[in-house]
Amino acid sequence: MEWEVVIGLEIHAQLATKSKIFSGASTAYGADANTQACAVDLGLPGVLPVFNEDALRMAVKFGLAIDAEIGLKSVFDRKNYFYPDSPKGYQTTQLHHPIVGMGHIEIELDNGETKRINVTRAHLEEDAGKSVHEGFDGMSGIDLNRAGTPLIEIVSEPEMRTAKEAAAYFKKMHSIVTYLGICDGDLSQGSMRCDCNVSLRPKGQEEFGTRTEIKNVNSFRNVERAINAEIERQMDILEDGGKILQETRLYDADKNETRAMRSKEVENDYRYFPCPDLLPVIIDQDYVDAVAATLPELPNAKRTRFESEHGLSATDAGVLAANRELADFFETAAKAASDYKLAANWVQGDVSAALNRLEISIGELSITAEQLGRILQLIKDSTLNNGGAKEVFNALIDGKGDDVDGLVDSLGLKQVSDTGTIEEIVAKVLADNPKLVEGYLATPVEKRGKAMGPFIGLTRKAAAGVNPQVVMEVLKKKLEELG
């Protein structure tokens, strides 16, 4: 049997508001357990929620960025379920009238093509608390600091057909929300996480197969790994004649497998009804237009500009434009050096390698874009060769100084490019090595390029730091004069 995979994602992005969606409690990360949950978050009797307008503005911003319909009237609903980390016994969310309707994004595929993925909706809702299982000797604790934190849930159409497409979609959404500044995108802190809906159907069949939902996957790599593991599991069951159960599953990254969590609820199980404590949210087109005026340059537009204005390849432009901080770092360094291609090579090479090695973001890097720009200037004016530039770069990374020119001097890396000085050095090398010169002159003209190697080595040995390009030019001239 040949199977077709059907994948849809539900992405939860924590909005970067200072307070919660229905209360004034702080959303700051890292506070002691249960110190940032107020009476509203706890659902105590008599309390009433007050909607945070910042969350509304951020949701509208997102909708505009994906070319979506904006709900001029949106309604909050109660989604009823009982779980220890939900103290109210329900979640305030949006069902029938979300703030963001149908939209779309483009993802880039491995073959260089793009694919349009439609977004069904994006709605506002409150986050739940967190169950803590460590340190309680067979019991679990509940931390309600996160309860009431504003989320936007982004629901895709089931239009992805491979795990790679799903990972590309998650990355693109991460890029968009961080560009907009509506989410910090910190996957390690749960600021953005993903539920993966996966099903299989025989190739050519219109009807969808039974789907499972993999909950709370929080890395690009694990989205791909979890989906592939679930595809293999479902395929094995179906090819053995079994049936897929509609259920929620968890992904175990250590074992690279999914395992059952609970049977999957359907809409009726949650007994949705409009929240009686919150009025419908009504906005007008003037509000939407005002938010639209605040939109930054988005990844696709930035990538196109990098290609047209700076002459970068589509690949380089796509990599550099995907992350807003990285794109800003690149442009600042390139402007300082007046060389966008050189800056692109360094940012994708040495800078990205340092970020991966240190496991940090570009904002945590100890070298500034201006410092990198100065290094690139010194490469361009031949003060530094590439090896010396890397040495200065690494010294800055290691905190051995913060002045580029000072490090060049203290490390003795300044390149000798003065033609007169190099001519004197070359003349002495040739005079001290007459047999090498004889051998060179006896070499056929078409093979003399390789025969210059020993002279270059001797010249650089005689004077460390000489500019190899100038050495090559002087050697050619001097040897031609000798015959």
C-alpha cells in the first residue's frame, strides 16, 4: 500500500505582553512558583476578567502579517475541562468568532521551490499552569505563574505532506512572530510550542484517515523527528491490518517514539459556550489600519531586498532574513564595511559557527556588528589577511579585548602591504636561492605557476605578515625580469 501523509499544526505563541490576558499579574519568566498568579488567574469567586488591549493589538498585527481576514467582531468562549493546572475548570478561548480568520504563508522547500500553506484561524486564549513532577516524592506540584498568560493559537490547514514541510512551516511562523515583536520565540522556555496532527490515507483517497495529535513539541528538530516517528508507527499498524485510535500522544525525544497520553476529545466534550464575563470585542477598520502602519519589514520583503539591493543569492538572502536579529546584525556589519557579500559570508560562516558552538543567540554574542564591520574593513584594505581576521574575531569572542585595532597591534597581525618593503624582501630571497631561480627559469612557462610556491613560502618565512597577494605580484615581476 502506498500512503499519503496528512499533517496540520497548531502553534501556540506566547504574546509578549507585560501582564496577563485578563489580569494585571506579571508575565515575566523565572519567578518563584505561584508568585505571579492573582485572584483572577485562580478563578476565585466574585472576580471578573478585564481584557488586555495589548494582546488584541498583537493578534491583529499577526493577522495582517499573514494576509488574513481580521475579525472586526471577535467573541471569547469557555472551553470546559478539568485538569489540575486549570484552576477555573475552563479555559477562556475563541471558537466560532476568532480575531484572525483565514490567511496564508509561503514556505521554502529543499528543492528551492515554495509552497503555500493556508492558515485556518488564529485565536486568542489564556495559557494554563504547569504541572511539576520533580522533587515531590511520588506526587506532583502545580505552578500557576503561567495561568492566564496570553497566547495566540495558530491553526493550519492539513496541507503539509512531509515532516520537513511541517518543520519549515514552524520555522516560518517563528520568524514572523519574532519579526513582529509579538513573541520572543524562546522555544526552551515554552514561549512557542507546537501540536502536530498526523494521519495517513491510501494514495489517491480523498477522505482523511484517523489522526493523532502529538502535544507540546518545542523545537524545530523535534517537530520533524516526532512526526516521522508517528508516521512510522501508524504505517506499521495500518499495514498489519490494525486501526489508528484518535488520541493525544507525547513525543519522547530520548527514545524517538510517541506514546499514548489520553483519548482525543472532540468539540462537544468541551461544552463550549460564550463567556458571560466578557463582552464581544468590536474594532473598526481605522483600528486595523493603525496597527498596519506599525508593521515592520517582514522576512519575505527583507529577503527580496537583500537580493535586489545587496546582490545576495536567493539562498544567502533567505538564511540571513529568516531571523530579525541576525538580519540586523548583518546589515549593520555590511554597512560599516561597505561590502555586503563579504559580510554575508562572515555572518553565515564564522558568526553562525560561534553561535552554534556557544549555544547562544546573536543578541548574546560578545562581538558587536560594528566590531565585525571594522574587521571586514581591515580585510578589504589589506591590513589583515583572512587568518589574522579570524584570530581577532576569536579574541573578541573570548573576551580578550574590545578594540579591534588594538588587538591587531597587540597580536602582531598587521599585514605588510608596502610594495617597496616587499620588493626588498623578495630581492634578498632570490639572491639567497640561485639554484631555485635557475630551476624556475628552466621550467616551461605554462608550469611556472606551481614553481612559484617555494619562493612564496621563503618570502613569508623571511617576513611574517607580508600580504600574499602583493608578494605574488612582486615575485612575478622580479622573476620575469630575470628571464
